[in-house]
Amino acid sequence: MERQRMSVKFSVVGKPVPKLDAVKLATGKAEFLDDIRLPGALSVKLLGSSCAHARIRRIDVSRAERLPGVKGIVTYKDAPRVPFNPGVYYILPKDKYIFDEKVRFVGEPVAAVAAVDEDTAEEAVSLINVEYEELPAVFDPVAAMDPKAPKIHDTNIAAHITREWGNVEKGFREADRIFEGKYTTGRQAHAPIEPHACAASYELGKLTVWTTSQIPFHVRSILSEVFGLPQHRIRVITSFVGGGFGGKDEVILEPICALLAIKLGATVKLRLNRDEVFYTTTTRHPSIIWLKTGVKKDGTLVARQVKAILNTGAYASHGPSVAGAMSTRELGLYKSPHVSFEADVVYTNSPTAGAFRGYGNPQQSFAVESQLDEIAEELGIDRVELRLKNTIRSGDINPGTGLRIESCGLEECIRRATERIGWRQKSRDIESGRLKNRGLGIACLMHNSGAFPYIKESSSAIVQINEDGSVQVMTGATDIGQGITTTIAQMVAEELGVNLESIAVSRPDTEFVPVDRGTYASGELYISGQAARLAAADAKQQLLKKAAEVMEAKPDDLEIVGGVVRLKKNPQVGKTIREIVGEVAIVGRASYMPPSNAPLFGAMCVELEVDPELGSIRVLNITYAADVGRAINPLIVEGQIEGGAVMGLGFTLTEELVLDSNGRVINKNFTDYKLLHASDLPRIEPIIVESHEPTGPFAAKGVGEPALVPVAPAIANAIYQAVGVRIRDLPITHNKILRALKDRLK
């Protein structure tokens, strides 16, 4: 890993320490939800709809109820008729119920059984008789937009999103050349290593929920809304979470478990098997994007027009906000005075599409970065130079958000990524024919740290300095494997001047930790981390004030180093924190709402080889330079970059959840759904470029999502250089390449 360093020296921040829970995870001692033993817990299984679109005429559970060991069954007849949206944004359409009389995709839960064990619950599910009145189904979003199409909800348009700056028609009149293209992307599954799971109990009017969610406080809010319970009577607990990627950024199982727990006054537990995860939970939004760009002869962008369709499946979920996010990132990355964005978020009888790592940016990036290469070729301009010519820079205003760019290391990212992959020499070798069927691709990105200004996000934290000098951090920040627990511990240790070993960070439990936004939009470090740092700063000031009294000095004359409070001018004079604290713990508190979304930038270069006889692609090298502000933990940053790049390779080359003509998922397992294996992966080189983000904790920005974003266009651009065909439809399979090569010969 290559890293550009900032000059400020820290003792803990910036150090590549292993994750605090690494040993537990590596040795199998980490306790995931399925490992939790809840005495007397009943097993829950779901009955999914066999129809893509239907009304339930009759549902007979009598045979199932008579089965020995069955303790309870719930259907739409038992559920409150309160609509909700399972996502984190309160502005999203509320179009979903726990159970409904109408089903809108194959596999949609229509009943849940609680029994003494899983086998009994499964048998009971098979005894439930559902009589459906089948309705016409529609799976194609374009067909669903036809006024004559079957109505999935009151309308098939979940949202129509527009955004514009300048005058796009004027911009096209001023352009010397206009380029147009259609780009499509597929339905990717999250495929977390841990399947979704949930448990719930209801006792003395209090609901307790254990969940694998990324958003425990939003779970609490939605359950409160649906069941009419005040939030103080709902407790939500998360244990270790085995990956989320946005797929656990939805309330899916929690209302079902809560309904059963409340009805039975018992503890229930539900875990999905792998098949159920594929068809019951959410996916990435399949997209169709028409992109039109007007440029001057010298490559200056003057106008951009985007028309997009997102297939949101049976329910809106995050669809409208995904479309909104598409209009603010890649379109804001390259300066253009005239931009028009228009997107329809369309219901179909498909599995629901929701939040997914990158949140609309991978789809938009595929179109924008692919077309930039097409423009560069037609105008005879170097593709790297075309990007540098038009990119946004520090001090500019992002027109998509109206926010000033406070830090931007993109130029450095481009330089380092191209240097490390050997761009100049390899380009010459490819052009001269010394490297046959070899291609280089480049793509850039701008993402964000959090969802400001579109929602007002905030997080709170408590930092307690115990009587023995150890430190407890109470935060609702949810660690889903990305390492936020470790980075928060590092920042608190740095702020307090103590050793990392003295820090313990709580796991989210809404009864004992302060409110947190949840893990999404690459904002947990930027927002929750800043709250924890400020809470530590509050505790530090209290400690120094107390130390000043004990040491007969002024607080400003003291410093804390290695857990010792000492005189700045005479470091030999000092006392341990334990000696200062005495018998009463010190408690620091803070709440934080960000003033920005601290955009982060990156550049990716890909080297690959294409076999024109087979259409096969072999990705050889990836270099990705990431501007992350300050890297709080370079080891974690590197892991996020590598993981994002691998997920992007799957999105680009192999992964697509496929439905048959009746709307059934046909590749609902890891045999048929083609995730990449370790042996399939190229060399991936992370490059950390540090910039100073004044709004971030210790100048840091987010890092979790962006490395996925530029993979698809970088690969498509490299394929074009290798064999001269432009693929505009994801995933890029060998059949598509062979077809394109064949069409080129006609």
C-alpha cells in the first residue's frame, strides 16, 4: 500500500492497528445473532407468496395450528394496518405493510409460524393453504410505465426525480459536438456472509428486538410507528453483524418477529436461509440511463442531460433517494454549466431494490465515465487529460448540493493511480502492438460522507473515564465489519491522550447508548466518529480541570500523554489518570450534526486482457487512489478499498440475480449466483491520498463505498482499448463481448 502522509504527528490516529475484534472474528469467538441463546425462544419460519402479483382470497392456517409444537401463526389478519417505509429516510413513500392482502413479488411473506423448533415450523408452513386471485404481472420497468400496465400500487411510478442547473438546451446549442448513449446495469445481490436474522420478546409491555441491522435506532422508530408503542418501551440490540453493504439498511424481519412476540407474549427467533436471503431481501437497483453530453472542440463540457429509469421492484424502499443521489455525485464531479437530470423510480413485480454500497453512484458512473472515454477518442484528446480538464476542485461549489468543496485530492489520485499501473509505458506498448489484446481503463469518482443536506443527520456519544483510568465509549455506531469500533477507539484515545488498550467501545443497544444515525452513506466515521471525538474532548476538559486542582496548576498548563497528566513545561511532574479521577467517574457527552457531506474522491486504473476467440476477460491489475481526508487507520482503509474493488468486479463481470418469466429468482444460491473466488482476483493496489478535510474528525472523510463505484467503467474502457468493442450493458459477460465482436465485423 502506498500512502501520501500529512505532516501532523499523532500517537494513535494514523496507525495501522489491527481491528479490536480481529482475534474474536478470526477464532470464531465473535457472537453473531444466530449464536445468541435465548431461553425458551420459539423458531420462526416464513411462508412466501408463490405468485408475483395476486390478491389473497383466503388463507387457511387451521391445519398448521393443529400441528403439535406450533405456538402461533400471523398473517395480514393479525397485523396492524399501518404503512411504513423500511429505509432510513423519513421522506420516502410509505407503501409497505407487515403483511398485506395483496402480494407483489414471488417470495413476499404472507404468513409466519412460531413453533418449538425449526423443523416443526417448516412443516407447519407447508400446511398453510393460500388461495390466490392472480393478477397480471409486469417485470420490465419500461413496460410498467405504460398507462395500460397492471397497477402494482395506485401508480407504478414510485417517484419522479428532477434536478437542473443552468439551461441545458442553451448548453447544447453552444456545444461543438454532442454525444449520446444508453447504458444499462443489472440486479446485484448483497450476498453478506451472515444471513439476515432477528429475535424478539415481549414482556410486561416492553418489546426487545435483537437484529442484524445497520440502523438500530431507525428500527426502533419504525417499530414504534407501526405498533403504536412509545420508543422507551422498545429496545433494539445488535451483536456482531456479518456484513451488510446496505442490505441490512432496511427493516425487513423485525416487524414480523415483533408481531409474533406481542401476540404470543413470548420470545421468537427467525433466521433466513441462503435461498430466502436472495428472494426475500433487497438488491441493487437495475437501471437504464440515457446520457447526452455537449462539449467544445477542446473537450470542455458545456451540457449534460440524464434520463434514467430505476427498477425499484415491488416497493419503493430507498429508490427515490437513490435516484436523488445519482444527480449529485458523478454529475457534480465534472464541471458543466448546464445540467438536467430526470429519473423515474418504477414499481415492478420483482424483488424490492434498496440501499446498496455505492447508492446509485455505480450505475451513474458507468454511464458518465464510459461516455467520457468515447468523447476523448472522438475529439482526439487524452482520456486522462480530459478528466483533469473538467474535474471539480477544492474551493468549487458542487452544484448538485450547493456545498463548497473544502478538500479535494483528485488530481493527486489520478497522478498516483496512473503512475503505479505504468500508464504511459503500457499505453505505448498497447498502441505499438507489443501488448496484444491488452487494455488500460481509467475512471474517477466523487462520493460523500453522509447524506447532508438532504436529511439532517446527527449522532451522539458518551465517553466515560472510569475510576481506574480505563475509558468506556458509549456509541450507537454499528460495526458491520468495516471497523468503525476500532477507528472510534483510536480517535478517542488520541483526543484523551491515553493508550488504545485502555479504550472499550460498546455495541449498539438503544436502551444504553445515545442516539446514532446508523451505518450508511459512508458517514459513520465522519458523523458518529466526530460525536465520539467531541465527547472525548468534553471528558478531557473535565479531567484537566480536576487535575489542575489536584496539581495546583492551570488547565492550559497541562497535557495528557500515555494516560499521565503532566506539566507541559516540566513533563517529569505528573499524575496518572487513575490518581486524578479518584472515586467519581468523569462523563463526557456530545451530539453532532455535520455542516457538510465532505465529498471524497478517487481514481481507478485497470489493466486487463481479452481473449477475442473466447470473449473471456482476465483482469490483471487494479490501482485505486483514494482521497479519504486523513486515514485514521490505514489498515482498515486498505481493507475497505480492496473489498469495494472486489464487489465492483462482481457487479461488472459476473453478478446478476436472474428472474424467470414468472418472476421467480432462479439463481438463489452461491452455486448459481456467481460471486468471484479468491483465485479470480487480480492484483489490487490501494493508494491512500490524504487531504485536510476541515469538517471531519482529525480531518477524516468516509471510505466504505467508493472503491466499488469506478470499477465497471474502468473495465469497460479497458475492454474497448483491448479489442475495440464498447459494452454498455452490465454485467459484461463473454457472450456480450463475442456478440459485439461479431457485430463489428458485419
